[in-house]
Amino acid sequence: MKPVRAVLIGAGQRGSEAYAPYALKYPDQLQFVAVAEPDEQRRSRFALTHAIPREYCFESWEELMEHPQLGEAAIIATQDWLHTRPAIAALKKGYHVLLEKPMATRPEECRQLVEESEKNERQLHICHVLRYTRHARKMREIVQSGILGEIIDVDHRENVSFWHMAHSYVRGNWRNSEQSSPMILAKCCHDLDILPWILGQWPIRLSSSGELTHFRADKAPVKTPERCVEGCPIEKECPYSAIHVYVEMLPFWHSYSQTCTNPVNKAIIAEYMRRPVLIRFLARFFPSLKQVTEYKGWPLTVLTQDPTPEKVFQAIQSGPYGRCVYHCDNDVVDHQVVSMQFEQGTTVTLTMHGHSHIEHRSTRIEGTRGRLMGVLGNGGGWITVEEHRSRKKKFIDTSPPVGEGHGGGDIQLMAEFVNAVREGGYPENIQRAAREALFSHLLAFAAEEARLQKKVIEISHEEFFA
Ligand SMILES: NC(=O)c1ccc[n+]([C@@H]2O[C@H](COP(=O)([O-])OP(=O)(O)OC[C@H]3O[C@@H](n4cnc5c(N)ncnc54)[C@H](O)[C@@H]3O)[C@@H](O)[C@H]2O)c1
């Protein structure tokens, strides 16, 4: 079978780093034949990596879409506010589309996307990567097996670490809800997608509360300068210091080690945090250690396309990621709770907050026969299942292989997308998954409305899944 020919719209962080490497790893399955990207450096780097001829390198999605269809698939990884127009153009042109989440930043645009996909009978896959993780799939399997009995209550937490919050939602691209999206949509459309999917039932009612409590000028502990490197008097103690987060990288590695289930990797990271000089020395003889000592991945690649220590330092001296967290133009919440009632009576709370010590999601599912607890972080994940009567406890390691992003969800999503495009057509399960994605987005919009207007909202799923 020939490889799927794909065009990439938006060769940024996600497009070029999370999804495109699949084509390099499995060239017999996926090949990039064109790229649309306004940033010259990103465009040429992508073209070079994927051997794309000059005439198929475009400066914008509009130019690419003026061209006759170039392949079977379009991968769209532009920023949140630039999803709808290129995706609709691609669907109309005949491409099967893989579209980053959130599908769109307004409910009517999300609906329009699904309508266009159905009208044109082109597949629309939304990058809800959690669904593709071994972790979420295992939780679903356990719940659906009945071993926990009837599910009474779920406490699901999206524990965004303090440094990730500062990076993405205070200094970064998702800091301002008008310019991007409300945080409950940007961060939790994944969670709102998997909860009904794991439980096999739909929410019927929700309410929500939350606010931006900490990252505001009036919460600065002392008078701080605009940037961490401008002689900030609390730089050495502030957890959000850009030097601490991006140069020393200690919070990142700490988070990683706390959720890592591989004892060797865990020990290496712990040792690196204690004695970086020793591990750097050993990396000369054991090159695999350079994955840690010379780490150049997210979030550094957001600061600079070439994250050498010098470039990273330059970026925090002059770019947005060096700003004091108390002097940014952010307005998104730093904590929000969504409280839901599901159709079979299950109560579910989704807590999202940006002050977690380590980056992870945690899930507690309480049933009439047992309890499930799950943790998924950037180092790995696990699930425990305990039966009430026998008190038997089962531990399941759900960690993906080292280096696989989003608990292994990124690569599995690509594998299933490529497979679906290869099989072609417009299968019912893919149409349904797009509708479920739409539903999760509408839940996020409802949660935001409930928070802002302090009201309880009744939810109906009938129109989606007749
Ligand atoms: N699935 C996930 O878990 C996940 C995780 C992180 C981010 N995201 C989402 O992925 C999307 C991309 O995020 P990112 O961090 O890669 O952003 P990014 O800014 O790094 O990349 C977006 C790219 O789109 C390009 N672009 C802008 N205008 C364009 C145009 N007219 N035509 C073509 N390209 C254009 C930009 O130059 C940039 O390179 C966002 O919607 C984000 O919310 C999803």
C-alpha cells in the first residue's frame, strides 16, 4: 500500500514536533508532500526535513488551498483561532483532516466543522490525544468491565504544574481568553472528551466556578521588575523565575521524575537534579544521557527554534517567556471546577488548576464494588484497582515508551489517523468520534458560561447521537 500523502498547515510546535516525526519513523505509511507556514525558518526547516520541493512550500494555508489537491490528508496545527477556515477549506477540497484541539474557539464554528465534514464525507479527526493513550483506554476498559460495579462518583483532576501554568497560561499563547480560548476549553476539552467516553454515559447538567486568583499585579510579593533578569529581588526564591524554569529546568525534571515508573530513568533524573555536573560528565561516555543533559524539547522549543543555552537565555532576556508572572497581559483563570451530573446518576467533578507541584492528571473512580485511581504525568502513568470485598489491589503501569509525548497519545493518534485515511471512505465510527469531539467542546463552552453567569446548565446530547 502506498504511503498517505499529507499536507501540513502550521509547522509550529505541534505540527512539526508532535505529528510530523511519524512520517520520518514510518515513511512507508506517511509522507509530507507540502507545507504551509508563514515563518520562513520553520517552513524551510520542515521542507528540508521532509524533502518537500520548493514549489510545494507555501506561505499560508490560503495559497496551499488555491492549489489543486496535493494528497489525501491535511494536518492542521495552527493556533486555536486559526482552525476553522483552513479546516473547512481542506474538507471542501477533498482532504481528510486531522485538526488540532480545540476544534475552534466558538461553538458555532465547531458545529460548522462537523457539518462540513459530513456534507463532504471527509474524515475529521480531532487531536484529542488522551483518547489514544494506553492510560485512558485502560481506565475505560476497567470501568466497562463492570469490576467497579455501578459508578457513583468520579473526581478527575487536571493538575497543571505551576511552571506549565506560568509558561502557557500566564506568559504564553493561551494567557488571554479573547486572543485564544478560555482555559477550560484550551486545557480541558481533552478531559471533557474522555470522561463520558470512559463512563459510557452522558452528562445532563453542570455548574462551574473558578477565577484568576494568583497571577495578577496585586499578588506580586514585592515590587518586581517587568522581567526576571532585570535584578528581580525575589528571583532566587520565586518558583516562576524564568531562569529556574527554562535555564535550570529543575521543575520540569522534577515533574518528570515524580511520574516516571521506570526505576533506571527515575534514578538518572534524580541524580541529574542532585549532581548535574557528574551526569554531564558521564554523558560523554553514555550518549543516551544526552537526552537529559542536552534536552532541547518542549517547552524550550517554544522560546526559540534552536534551544541552545545561549539562545534560551536571550529569549528570556527579550521575549515573552522572560516576563514577570505578575506583569503579564493574562486573564485566563488559574483554577476552575466543573461539577456534573451524568444520566445514570454518577456525579463527576473536573478540577483544573495551575498550581500543582507536579504536572499530572489524576482520576479517582468510586464504584459500588471497587475503586480505581489513575495518575498520568509527563514521566509516565499508572492505575490501581481495589476491590471492596476482597481488598485485592492491582497495579497497572500505563507509561508509554520513553520520548512518546502525551502519554503515548501523539503517536497512537497518528497511527490511527494514517490507518483511517489509508482505508478511506467515511466510516460511521469516525463520524461519531467527530460528533463526540464537538460535544466535548460544547461542554467546555457551557462550563465557561456557567462559571461566568453563575448558573446551572442543562445539557442535552440527543441531537448529536440520535
Ligand atoms: N493536542 C494537544 O494536546 C495539544 C497540545 C498543545 C497544543 N495544542 C494545539 O495545537 C495548536 C498549535 O499549537 P502550537 O503550540 O504548535 O502553536 P505554534 O504557534 O507553535 O504553531 C502554529 C503555527 O501556525 C503557523 N501559522 C500562522 N498562520 C498561518 C497560516 N496562515 N497558514 C499556515 N500556518 C500558519 C504559525 O506561524 C506557527 O508556526 C493550537 O491550537 C494548540 O492549542 C494541542
